[in-house]
Amino acid sequence: MNRRPLIWFAICWVFGSAAAAGLNSSGVWLAAGAGILLSTAAVLGKQATWQLAAACALAVCLAAGERLWADARNVTALPALLAAAEADGPRAAYAAEAEGVIVSAVEVDGDRAMFRVEAQSIHVQGEAAAQPLRERLIVHVRLMEQPEQAIAAAWQRGAKVRLAGELTRPAGASNSGGFDYRRYLSSQSIHWLLKVKGTAAVKPAPGPMWTAAALLGRVDSARAWLGAQMEQLYPSSQSGYMKGLVLGIREDLDPEQFQQFSRLGLTHILAISGLHVAVFLYALSGLLRLARISRERMLLILMLSVPLYVLLAGASPSVVRAGLMSVLGLLAARMGKLKDGLHLLAAAAVLMLIYDPYFIEDVSFQLSFIVTIGLIVGVQPVRQAMPRWRRGKSLLDLAAVTLVAQIVSFPLTIYYFNQFHVLSMLANFVLVPFISFVVMPLGAVSLLLAIPWEGGGKLLAYFSHFANEWTFAFVEQLSEVDSLRTIWATPPLWWVAAWLVIFGVIFRILRSWTMQIAAKHEEEAATIEETAPIGAVLPYIVVKENSKKLRISLLLLALVLIMIFYAFKPDLFNRHAEVSFIDVGQGDAVHIRTPGGKHILIDGGGTLSFRKPGEEWKERSDPFEIGKKVLVPLLMKRGVREIDILVISHLDSDHIRGLKAVLETIPIRSIWWNGTVKEADDAQQLIKQAITLGIPMYSASAGMKQQLDANTKISVLWPMAQKEEAVAHLEEQNEASVVLSVQLFQSVFLFTGDINAATERSIIRNERQQNIMDIMDSNEKKVSVMKVAHHGSRFSTSTEWLDYWRTIGAVASVGATNTYGHPSPDVISRLNQAGTALWRTDRDGEVRFIVTSQDLFTYTKMK
């Protein structure tokens, strides 16, 4: 410890900051106490001096205190309005006017402009006067006409602005494990959204010229200008990619293209990071050497140029980390005190967390630091364990870097993104050097050359057109090998930490081995050829002199295999069933995990679109889509690798639009649907997609049953079987909804689609006539939980329906801001009269039931 005091200080700082971020106050005190005890133990064990131990204990306390202090200050300046919003629920919105300064770049996408404002006064309707304050707001401006796009694009960071709109709270996480937008914005000290209609409600004015916001506004303009130049050099299919690669501008990247890179674990190529900074410094230093500038001046110029590059690249946490490390390294080199990379990394981590303790929760911050640590610690021992080839040395170097990067990033990849492609290593091995040393330099040089000489820039960029086309084709081919793409449930944090610690120990042991092997290799040079790989003498050295380390290493490797199996099959011994009514807004999506580990998905929600012809300009580059943004990530987080039965109750948009992303991402074994088609584009596309994928489709009808596993029985109650064999055309789908019951142990769940009272009576009549409902004895409750039909429409869930089923509980799947009045007060009244408990996704969020062999069901509350 005494040899690397800064590293241990940084580790303790990160520990204190993370403890304060993830634990309550009692937990923070316990963590601080643990840090002090460990420091004391290090002194008593003669592993550290008392000065270092005191510094480490102080680091834990200071970091935790800074985070707690930041949390205490991170509150809204409108506490009365916040209390009112919490009381009013998710529909809370308040007419307000705000004055302040734009403090972010203005993003114009389709019919929306978005930016951040540092408000200096806010006047809420109904209050006597505007309140002078300091409150950060996210502003969403809904553009009403296409010319307003140009007006909004002219707004700049640093300008003063007066706005009139509605103040609302950011949405919190309404599904277990779902994205918490409110928490995300809170980490940036933002607690309110201001929604504005039309640019007429925005009154910009010039602001001071020399404020930080105004200076950053000029950087925004420079980035936008450079992005426009890039669009002139590359075709539309490549310009967004090149802007992201060279300038860090990712807004114009094709979402499907990004998804392909994401599947192969290649998104780090598109994020400006240490590799980009290194290439920038290498190219600039080469130019400075050609100009015969002295070493001291060259280091000074490089130090001054790094912050400019960081700003032009967007200043994300990963590029800030790389920039800080570069500046510290250059400064140390100029002072003649250059230390190893871990010291630079430790200093960068502490400085960034001092500046903003909320960086600890940023995914790019975590990935950037952890992968960099892994490369510094692991590449050298892994490379030394490889053969010493005279030819192909660079390939082995690249293989070592790629292997270590994959090992270290793997736990974070499955924790945050829940997927890992077996071909990821191959893709990184081929594309990282190709893009970093060919495509990116070509793009950067062509951009710089095009400024004074447009023709020369276009000529140089022309060569990279072919490189990009090859890259896209290669990525597309690999990403389409779905059989090698694996889905992983989100592992616990202890698993991630254990993985990193285990491989840290393995790298340390490997380093010790290779050092001993190298020494032995020199001794036996007379009998062993110089070109022989270290692996040739490895067995002899290991067996004879390192048997203890061998046993430890084999134990660690066995532990790694056990951890991989645990992460891949975390619920192997789980014999409970779960029924989750997922909050997808105004729509339906129900996920069922059976006691035997099978998965059923009933509907997939869908975002309705009311776009008219001629309004294509309103289309956003990456519009919100419930399947891609909500449903698929949730299913993947829960380890759903395939869906045994997908039930499409009917073909209305609010039930099926989210299923497109599901079919694209998760294998489906079979589809049950009502056996009809309709003219709507989304319905036609979904059916065609299922047929193209070769998914068996079954027309569900009353009387159809399936025993999915020993404790799961599915019974279809509606619709009645069609007499015609041909698929019927049906535009009004509600009354043809598939109605079915699912029995899990002794509990029965009834799913009703969008039927109304008339269909309810037909189902009851059919049940009584055919006597096919044999799930429970007639003297007992027939249904444990019922989905309220048609989101709680007043024309559904009749008294007769409730009397027949004698339901214990009911769930209404409704959107928090729906304009239909769902669920109807009449339905709520009928449920109350029947003594049926009601849960609502608009107020309760996701509604989950855990079913066991002993209990009927247990409700787990989300909100």
C-alpha cells in the first residue's frame, strides 16, 4: 500500500462516494466505520503507515460527506409546488412563466426542441408574484409548424429567455427495474419540466457575452458548423456515423445502426474516449515535431489543446476522464515526474468526483474507469503469457487488449445492457484498430482539409466511404447471428464486484507466474529455442515451483464458471410464479413467469400516433416506442431469453405496437391471436413480421386449453371458433379480443382484452351452457385477479360479470395522462360494491403478483 498511496486514497474516495450514493444514513456511517477499521487493521498488519491509513480513512469520510452535502442541497426551490404536485399525482401540471438563461445546446428533433434553462424567476399561475430563485429546468417546446424548426435552431446557449408553459415533474420509474427519469435528472439538479407550445411562447434575448454559458454557446456553434461540414463530405447514410466518431455528435446517428453496434458491444467506438484523445494527441504531436518545436513547448501546446478537444467532443464523462489523464500525464512529463497510468487514473477519478459526486452513477464514467484499470493491470500479464512470435507480434498485442477489455467490461455490459454477443470479441478485434487508425484519422483529416480546400477534403473522404460501407456490412452480418446473442438477467451488484476482484487476483497471479517463467526461460536459453513460446516451459515451471498458485488459479477459474452459470440461470431453483401487469401507459402488457420457468406475454402496449399526411416533418429521428424503450429492456432485465406463448388479444395499436421490438429482440416459440386481420399498417406489419420469422401462429378460440407445465393451465374463453377456415377481416377488434384464464397453482388470473358488457354476457352464457370452467369448485372464488376489460371503460366490467366471477382483485391498465377518463367512476363503483380490490398502473405503476403453492397470491407494490 505504501508504494501506491494515491491509488489507495482514490479507492477509498470512490468507496465513500459510492456508499453515500447507494446507502441510507445508517449505512453510510457503517461504511465510514468499516473504512476506519480497515485502515487501522492495515497499520497493525504493517501494510500501511499511519499517515496513509489516516488519509484513506479521511478519504472515505470526506467523499461520503461531500455526497451527503450535495444531496442535501439538491432540492427544488419550489417546495410548496412540489408538495402540491405530489398530492395531485401524475397528472399534476401548473401554468407558469419563467425567466432565465439557456445553459445547454438546443436540440431540434422533429416537432420538438429541447434545452436546459437556469431559471432566475418563476411565476406560477395563482401566486401573487414571480419568485426570484435559481432553478434548473428541462424545457420541451412543441413545434406547431415546420418553419418553427429554423427559429428554434437559432436559439443559443447563453441567451436570456422568457418562457410560458406548464410545469410538471419528470416521470419516475413506474416499473420494477425500469428507467427512472426523475432520478436521472435529479442527479443533474433538475426537478421540473417546462412544457411549452410553439415558439411564440419563447422570447429569447441576447445575454452577456463572457459568461461560461455564452462561451460554451460558441463551442456549440463551432461543433454545429463542423457537423455541417461533415454532412458535405459524407452521404446521409454515413454522416451521422462520422459525426459521432470524430466529433462526438450522436444525435444524427441512425438508431438501427446504433442498435447493431450495441448488440456487438461496439458502442464505445462511437463514444469519444481515451482512444480518440490518444489519436488526437499523436497526430498533433506529429505535426508539432514536423514544425521542429522543442519538447517543452510541444508538451505545453498539447496540454492547452486537450481541453479544447474535450469541449469540441462534447465533454462526456469518458472524454473528460481521458482529457484529465492526458493533461496530468503531460504535466508530469514536463516536470520530469511521469508516473504510471494507475496514478494518473486515480488522480482523474478523485478530481472528477470532487467536481461532481454524481459522476459515480454515470454509466460511461463507470465503464471508462473500470475498463481502463483493467487494461493497465491485465494486458501486460496476459500478453506475457502468450507466445513470443517474431512475426505477428502486433496481432498478439491486439488480442491481449481485446481479451482483457472483454473480460473486464463483461459484468457491466450484462448489468446495464443485459446482452452479450459471442462474436463481440471478433468484432472488437477487427474493427477497433481499423476504425481507430484508418477511418477516424481519415475523417478528422478530411474535415480539417475541407476547411481551406473543400475539394481536397472531399477527395480524402471519398476513400473512407468504402471503409464505412465495409464496416456497416461487417457489423450487420455479425449482429444478425442471433443464435450467438445471449440475454442475461441483471445480476446483483455483489456479483459484479466479485467478478472484478477475482480477475484482479487472476491478473496478479498471472503476472507473478510470467515473471518467474521469464527468469526461468533465460536460465534455460541454452536448451530452449529463443522462438519457443513461454507456454512451452509454463507446465514445468507451474508444476514444479508454483503448485500452490496453480491450485488457487484453478479454484478461481472454477469460481468464474460457477458465477457465469449463476448469472445466466439466476432463477434455476425458483419455483414461484409471477404475474406482472407492466405499466405501458394507455395499453396492455402482461408478463407471466410460470413455476416451471416458462414465459407468457399477453400484448405489448403501443404508442398511438395521430400524424396526418403532410406532417412528416414532425417525425423524430428516434421516436419514443414503448416496445423498444420500456417492454424489451424490462423483459431482458428479468432474463427472458424466449417467450413460449405470445398472446395477441386483438390487433388494436395500444396492444400490438410494442410487439415489433419484442419480435426483433426475443425469440418467440408460438403466437396465439384472435384469427383475424385488419387494414391498419401496424397490424399488417406485425403479422408479416411473425410469418417472416417463421413463428407458429394459432387462432385461439373458446374451449382451447394447454397445460404449459405441471402447475400452469391456460384456458381460452373467447372468441368463439370461426366456421370459415379463411382468416376473417375485422376492423373493429374489441369484441373479438382473446379472453383467457391462466391457473398458477391454486390461483386463477383472468385476462379480458377490450370486450364490453355484451360480450361479457355472451361469455357467461357460454360458460354456463358448456360448463367448461373446471378450474375451481363452484363454492370457491373462481378468479383471484382479473384484468379490468378495456382499461376500465364504463361499458365494460358489468355487475353481472363481477357477480359471476367473484373476483378477489382487479387491475386496470391505464395511462397516467389518458384523455378517455379511464378507469370510469362507474367501473370503480361497481368494483367497490363487489368487494373487489383495485390496482391501477397509472397510480400504482407496475402491479406484480407472486404466486406460490401455499398462498393464492402476494401483491408487491411498485410505487
